[in-house]
Amino acid sequence: MIDYTKTLPTHIEKYVGENDLFLEIYLNDKKEQSKKRPPLLFVHGAYTGSWMWSKFISHFVSNGWNCYVMNFRSHYKSRNMDMTKISFEDYMEDLREMIAECKEQPILIGFSMGGILSQKIAEEVNLAGLILIDATICKEVYDLLPYEDFEALDEAQIVEPAPDRDELFSMDESAEDIAFQKKYLSMESSKARNSYFNYKKNGGIFVDNRFITCNCLVITQVNNEADELRGNAVAEYFHGEYTGFWDTTHTGLLIGQRYKEVVDRILVWLNKYYINI
């Protein structure tokens, strides 16, 4: 198995705040370019951590972007805490701390749970930009296009176990890609998950798009027309651009064999809006 965390470029590691949030900082050597560009802050999803971005980072650093790659409390190398007590608002506080570490307003790149947290924080912070990769959708989009096969979460469960991955099948991930994820996947807070994903129990996070004025890019996996409609709806709600990648999986967008297509799409968008600032 290839451990992609062992292939990352040289970087700074530090612990932030009273909860010892683990932060990786990758600074490129194109200093004049970097002065003109906002930093990128990568926001991971549930069960994961900064390791989930391991295939992405070198591409952005080599293209002149400074990258901050965060971890929420009790994730990856952040200090372990009581997962039964961690809430969505706790993760919001972690994200605020990490934005402050960037020293200027970053472009947030949020995946899955990190995507809904990024949407919510964008209500209160004047971000330089917002990139949502297969993000958990806000309640407003869900009410327009609900999931037909949605299953409510088990509210009695106090923590969510790590997802069980089958190494024998994925349309866009190799066995090594899945083995890498299985090495690092960890538990998740049921309390936090119920607040942003249990739509049928009056869950879901409300996001007021009137307060979000930054450039936005929405990227999703697409395996049917409903996925495509929902992805377009998210982009329309945030007045952004949309790209759907057909025949991909949720985690495959970051770790799978076609991850570079996602990276290239983001770089095109970044170059369009930020290359000459």
C-alpha cells in the first residue's frame, strides 16, 4: 500500500489553540506570486483528516499557492477528545481558529462535512473564495431536491464508527486507494452528524446565501440525473460555477484514480479569478 502522507512536500506542522488542532502549512517558493494570492485552507470531511488531501497538495504548491491543511478536534493528529460531546458548533469554532491562522481571508476548499461547515462560516466571514467538493447540502437545497433514498440516522448511536470500505470494488478507486483510507479512517461525532445530515428529523443546516458574496465553485460526483440536478442547485444557490464528474465516487474525487481531473478543474477556476490579482 502507498501511504500518500509519506509523499507530501516539506511543510510546517503546528498545534493550534487549547484543543491542540493539528495544522499543516505548505509554503511554495514563488514568493512574489504568493503575496498576490489568498491562501488555500483545506477543510476535511467526517471520519477523515488532513491526510485525505494528500494527493492534492503538491499540485497547488507547485502552481504557486500556499496551502493550510487543517484537522478538527479529535481528528487525525489533533488531540483526542470525547467524541460523544463534540457538536457542529465545536467544529465551527475550530474552523474559525484555523481561518485566523491564515492571517488573511483564505479560499476555503471544503469536502463533504467540511463543505457544509464552509458554507455556514461563509455567512459570517468575508472569504476570498469558496470551493465545495461533494459537500453536504444545506437545508435550503435539500428542501428543493430531497434525497429519494435517504435513510434517517440512528439518534441512539453516540458515535459513528469509521465507514467499512470494500477493497474489491470501487468504480474510480484502486485497492491501494481504499487501503490507504482504511488505515486512517476514524470515528465521528453522532451529535455533529445528526445536526447537519438528519434532514427528516428537522436536521440540516440552514445557510443564508444573502450573506455570501465571494466567488464559488461547486464540484460533485454524479451517477444519475438527480445528482446532476442537485449539484447545479447548490451552485445556483451560491451564485457559483458547477462541474459534475460522472462515474465517480464521493471519496474518489480526492483519493481516486481521477483525482487529478478535480485538481485541474480547481486550478482553472483559481486562475480565472485570482491569477492576476
